[in-house]
Amino acid sequence: MTAPNHDTPDRAYVGTVGNPQHVAGIQSWDEASIRAAQRGPIVSAYTGARNNLLSNLFGGFAGGVAQVITNIVGAITQGGATTIIGLAEYMLGLERQVEDTTTAVEGALQDISDITENMVTEVTTPIFDSLHGNDIPSFPRVLLQPVPTSSTASGNLGGHTHGIANPGTSSSTQSAQLGSHSHRINTEMPTYLPGNQVLDLTFIRVDRKMTIDRVKMITGRASGWFSTLDYWYIGLYVVDPTNNNQLDLVWASGDLKNTLSSQAMEYSFASTATEELLPGHLVAVAQLQRPGALSACRRIAAVPQVGIGQSGGEFPLAQAAYVTGQTSLPTAIPSGSIQYNYTMIPWVAVSSS
């Protein structure tokens, strides 16, 4: 309608029901407000479409796009088929872009995963620690330096006496025994003597991602007329920090006494453990012997320690520990039943092929 002056009115008057002559009020709707009201359903649909697009960015996107298009088409009250088709093509283009983005993100995540795995697996052991690059030893192998044999050290370096024939008259014996002279000292690999039916445990902290498939140990040579064992067991334990640091057996060797050589040598035993370990995991290599009649246990390579334990309550209190009175490898060892040896550390190693 037009006003008497032919202008277009900028607001409307609304009469009350039953009394069209009475003006109830003036609606404060100008042209901009009316156009905004007309666009309301479409804006709402686009807002819903945007939220739906974001929520479906990394999953179920095709169904989300279909719902978006349905919402938009239902909200549009004017417009031809060309407009609707254009919107559909636009949204399908967005779907392809998101699919490409998803593929790129998945590829980047896989790259990050590969890099992370390489960071924890591509660790090479220095050759002075152990000859194999995948070994994790209890201490560097180069520290196994020769030491004087106990017999020659005590006999020739400790307190001892020299006999002199005809004291005061035999110059030859006086010169040889009382004058400047030397003693021959033999050397050997440093070792310790395990106890009968004592389960020895040597702790190692893993420094790489690995599954342990080899366990290594160095023994001393056989000694004495009788050097037989009734059994010799090797095992591998993993410490469970969630169960009060209980040691759980993950591999046991069976009786290995027939594999022992009479000479000192390093042994490498195949392990069937399947646990995947990460840096920081604590494991323990175990050995258990019972000597035969009139025999002693076979010595194990080790280095002496100063005899001082760790302060505080961290586990373990020392790198070498033991459990007495064992006839086989227990499947679980409570941390409270472990005793510690502060005077030596055996050389053992865990490895992966």
C-alpha cells in the first residue's frame, strides 16, 4: 500500500481482534528487520550445516554432508534448481577437501608414530659395554679386568715368612730371602661364587623398546677334582611396579648343566619371552645352581662393589640380589622376600636379535 503522499510506509499498524478500529500498537519492524527475519531460516540452516560439518570432519562425513544438504534445501523457500545443484556441488567439494585433509593428517600421525618408535628402538650399545650392539649389560664388559688369583695373592702379597738355612752362615739364602726379591702373581677373571640353591638376581633397566630373545652370562672355569652340578637354571623376570614391585617369571631355561664347558666362557641362551618392553622397564636375570657331591657351584663373572646400598626407599636397593632355599625358579617373587648383595655385581646381559 502507499500513503496519501505516495510514499511507502516504513511500519505497520495492527488492530486488535474484534475491533479493527482500535490500534493495539506499533510494530517496530523496518525493512532491514523484515529482510533479516526472512533470512532467519536460511541462516539457521547454514549454521547447523557448519556445525554438522565440523562434527563430522574426521568420521562419518558423508552422512553429515547429506544431512547438511537436506537442511539447506528444506530451508530455502525461493530459488531455482540451479541454486540447489550449486549448493550440492559445493558441499560435495567440501567433502573431497576434508577427505584429502583426513588422509594427510593420518599420514602425518603415522610419520610421528614411526619417528617415535625409531627414537626408542634405534639405540646401539657401545662396543665397550658389550660386543653385540643390541645387548643391555649389567655393567660394561671392559670392567672385567684381570685380578690376582686368590691363592697367589694371599701367599705372596699377604703376610708370609721365608726360611733361611743355617742362619748367620748361609749368605745365599739370606740374600735371596731377606734382600730385594720378587714374587710371581697369577691373575684371573673377577668372579663370585654362588651359594648352593641360592637364586641370584641381577637387575637391568631397559633403555630401548625391545622383546628380549637372548640372555647372556659369563662363567668361570671349572676348579677342583670334582666339578659337577645337579642342575643349573637361568631365568628372566620382569618387575611389576603396579604390584608392589613383584618379580614375574617370563622365561625359564630348563636344566643347562650339560651345556657348561670346563673353561671360562660367555653363554648366550635363546629366550622365548614375548613381553614388549619399553625404556624404563626393570628386568632381572636369574641363575640357580645345586652342586654335585664333593663339588662347588660354578663361578660367575662379576666385579666387586664397595658394599654401600642405596639410600631411600627406591626399588631395588642394589643391583645384585638373592633369594635363599630355592630348588626351582619361582613363577613370582614378592619384593619383600629379596635380600641384597652390596659387594659385587655379576656380568649378565639381555638382548634382541
